[in-house]
Amino acid sequence: MTTDLYNPNDKVKLWTRQHKNVLDELEKYGVYRVKKEYILEKMDTISNYYLNLYEWYGRNAAKIVPRPEGAVYPIWLSTSSEMMLQPIEDTIILEIEVDRKDVIYTDVNKWGYVVNYFYLPIDPEDEERHNKELKKFGISDESSLIMSDKGNFYPLLKNKIIKSWERLFEPFDEKSTLSQATIWEIKKEWVVDIIHR
């Protein structure tokens, strides 16, 4: 997100793997946005898990890049062709060029903490202090504070974990190999290449 290093009007190239039907949507409407039913279909039995994550992410990401009307869920992208997901059956890779100001960059490692419902530490010392606190309360599975009733018994710990996730949006080097990106929509005119399997 280090906006002071980059001009927000600069164009950036990004890559996203999507179902091939996205091409029909782009052709028909000129824009693609993720819909709840797409997540339900793709994630199947774990869709509620991801819907909760994406809704949290969306609320917070919208403070950085406002959502256009009709957009609800983020579209995930790779920030380099070397790190992009490869096409698999029934998918395509869209290479897009978009204004920097429309992109939210985050750190892959930090997102891993959020995805697992773990506390996102400031540094290794902070993580060690947090782990000692969990041990003091006899909590061996910290995700249970978010995913189960256990959080009702330890509301301060639960809130501390959720609050820590805001660190996901702290500035860092967008050019890092650990960067990933999201946008709210893909417009047809942004697509510069389509990679088929």
C-alpha cells in the first residue's frame, strides 16, 4: 500500500485466475464482480468460512478503496506473472492493467494469520507474548476463540485477535514477492491478455 512511493494514477499489471464463465459476463455486462453464489459454488462446504473472512476483509478494504456500487466481495490477484496461479480445468488467467488507486495490496503472510483466525503480531516478541497469554488461559487452539463459543468466555482475547487483523492493511513494499492484491471489479477494457489452459 505504500502510496507515497507510487503515483496512484500509475497503471499496474495484475493477474487473476477465474472460471471461464467470467469471459461471458465481461462480454455481456462489460464488468465482472464476485457474487455470493460464486463463492458458495466454488467453496462448497467451507463457503461460510470464506464468506465471513471476505465480509470482514470487504468492510476494512472499503476504507482504503471505496467499493463501486454493486461490488461486495474482493477479487484476488497476483502481483507478478511468476507468482500467479496457473490455469486449471475450466479456468482462465486474466492479465489486467488498472489504475494503482483502485488496488489494495496486502502481505500474503499476514493474510495467512487472518485466514487461520490467528492473532496477527506486530513482531516476533509480540507473538511470543500473545502465545504466553494463550498458554496462561489453557487455550491450545486460538482459532476456537473466533470459530466457537469459546470466544464468549474470553471476549478480550477474541477482540484482541480481530483488532490485530487491521495490521493486514499496513503499508509495505508492494513489489515484494509476498504481495498480493485485490480489486472490487474487473472492467472489460482493463483486460490486456487472456491465458487459457
